[in-house]
Amino acid sequence: MIFFRSLTIDSLLNAADCALRTLFAKPRAALACPTLPDQTTDLSREERRASAALMRVNHVGEVCAQALYTSQALATRNPALRAHFTKACTEETDHLAWTANRLAELDSRPSLLNPLWYAGAFGLGLLAGRLGDPVSLGFVVETEHQVGDHLQSHLDRLPPADHASRAIVAQMRDDELRHADAAMAAGAMDLPAPVKGLMRAAAKVMTTVAHHV
């Protein structure tokens, strides 16, 4: 309760605005969507379905990234770290837009449970932030490393002919690992192995459900 009393109206409004824009507005990327201009994507119905399921999972990951970075920026009392989280959140908006647009191109839709995913990720980010900046940054490092591994696995699973999705996923993987390196340089602590295991288990539940719903 004391924590919420310490927040300004502006910070709470910004957090609410991010949630509404992430869940209900069309995201707009600052950077052009990655492409492989020399490669043409021509997919069968089954390949489109397989790609759409994977890109839906990736879109959920970006919804969660918006929630995590927003809540961590809200929780920290360090202005420099708040700016760090806000910048990372803005960069993740590109990923959110790219995956949303790719889903539309594949004649598919985002997860129906995105509000639930957002709320859960926001709560985790807020908890990590209240445990202290080194823990919060360590949470970023572990999250981004797990996301990087997850995206690499999608490169292995996407249909070989889906060059459009593969270009997006490859760029996202590189960006996520860069965010992990930045968080490490900012003073992240290495989280205990049981915490990493719990994060992995939670991510497994989310990705499995989002693959279908």
C-alpha cells in the first residue's frame, strides 16, 4: 500500500496507457519490419497454420514484454534505470507490431488470453522490481535469455519456406539477447536456479496454451 502511495498520478496513467495500447490498439513500429528481399514466401495451408501458431506465441511474448518493462519502470526508484526500462519497452513495441502484422498476413489472430498474459507479466515485473534493482535486472537477463532460446527453437520449427516470419524471428532473437546484455551491464544479479526453473515452467505453460488459444 505504501508503494502505491509513493507513485505519481502520471506514472500510474502511463502504465494504464501502455496496457490499453498494448491490448487494444494497433501497434506501430518505429523500425521497418525485417525482410529477406531475395526470398519469396509461398506457403501451403498447413504451413500457414503452423507459422501462425508460432507467431501467435511470439506475439504473446511481446505483450508480456510490454507488461514486464512497464511494471519494472513503475517499481524502480532509480530514474536512470526507469529510463532504461522505458527505452527497452519502446524497442519491444517494434516486435509487437511486427508479430501482429505477420499474424494478419497469415490470416490468423492474436491469443484470446492476451489480457490475462499481460496481467500476469505485469504482476511478476512489479514483484521483481520491488525486490530491488539488481533482482529486477536479473529477471530481465533470465527472461531475455529464455526468450532467445525460445526464438531460436522457432527458427528450427518454422516452415523453411516462411522467409517472412523467419526474418522477423531472427531479428527479435538478436534484439532480446542485446537487451539481456544491457541489463547485465546495468548491474543484474544472477538469479537462483530454482527461480530460473519456475520462470521456465511458467513460460512453458504460457507458450503451450497460446499456441492454440
